[in-house]
Amino acid sequence: MTGRLKTPTGRYGGRTAEERQAERRRRFLDAALRLFGGTPGFRGTTVAALSQAAGLSTRQFYEEFRGLEDVLAALHLQVNDWAEEAVLDALASAEGLPLAERAAVLFRAYARGVTRDPRRIRITFVEIIGVSPRLEEQRLARRARWIGLIRAEADAAVARGEAAPRDYRLAATAFIGSVNGLLHDWSAGWVDATLDEVVDELVRLLLGMLRPEGWRPTAG
């Protein structure tokens, strides 16, 4: 199958073709979250099984996607979008807070977003790995967005006199790896701690990166 089938147009059952297409796509992604994020996982799922789980036909599948990799790509982006929206909303509400409190708000929002549903963690940290060069590029691109957010927060803290001035590019990259690794291990039951304790540890790590020993804030 080299491309998607032509999608019908016109109004049917009181809904437009675009509305029906959006509904079908949502049902396929909901089914993919269940199957890819649970049992049998991405590699164990077939187009027929996904279509059945969505309550749709394989013909309808190929109207929306070229193959299962396209579904995984779309689902990975959706899971990241959910987490990013939660973080940006939280940061907007934390405007004007001191650095430590703002950092706690940021990571509490991120941690709750990605751990709310264990299937989301599996999509983001497990199923996406090693599928293809295309999905690896997508994974790294989304990770770069998180790195960019941390760097922007660090630079803003520097401008406010709350953090030591430096290039935070490598530090932010290393820190995001720590965040994702710790949250994955916690969700898998390998870390004996509450989610709040995990968030508190992440905040301490961030503050240690932003405020090295011997440095003192200049903010009033």
C-alpha cells in the first residue's frame, strides 16, 4: 500500500466528511494507545487487530494512514503534545514565582502528565525506540523541544539574577535524560518513592545545575 485511499466527501448523518474523518482518526489513535501502550505492543499489533479494536475496517484504516508506523508517529506526537500543554499551562500560572517554586510547578505538571496513564510512558520511552530512522528523528526532535524549554527557563532565570550565567545547552540535554529516565523507572516500579518525592528530587537536580556551589543570587 503506497498511499492512502481517497476519502469520501459530503455530509452524511448530520456530519461533514471532515468531521467523520477526524472521528475515525481519533478512534484509531485511541485503539493504538490501548494496543501499542499495553498488550501486545506496537510490534505485536497488526492492521487488522488495530482496526478491530477501533471498531472500523482495514479499508478505513488505509484512508487515514499508510501503515502502523504512521499511527505510532501520530500517537507519539499526541502524547508529547498533551504533556507540553500541561507544562505550558502550569508555567503561565506560575508567572512571577521564585525559581524553586516555578521549577516545582513545571516538573509536577510534566510528571503528572506523563505518568497519568502508564501507556503514555510506554509509547514515549519504549515503543518508539528502534522502529525506524524516521521515528528516531521524530523522537529526538521532540526531545529537543523539551531541551529548548529548559534552556529558555534557565536563560530567563539568569536574566532575573536567579541563576548563574552560562551556556546551558549540554546541561539541559543531560538533565532531560535524567528526567525521562527517572520517571520511566518510577512508573515501572523500580523506584521506591512517591511521585512528589521524585519531583522534589528533580527540582533539587535542576537547582544544583542552575546554582552551583559558591554562586549567590543577585535578584532582589
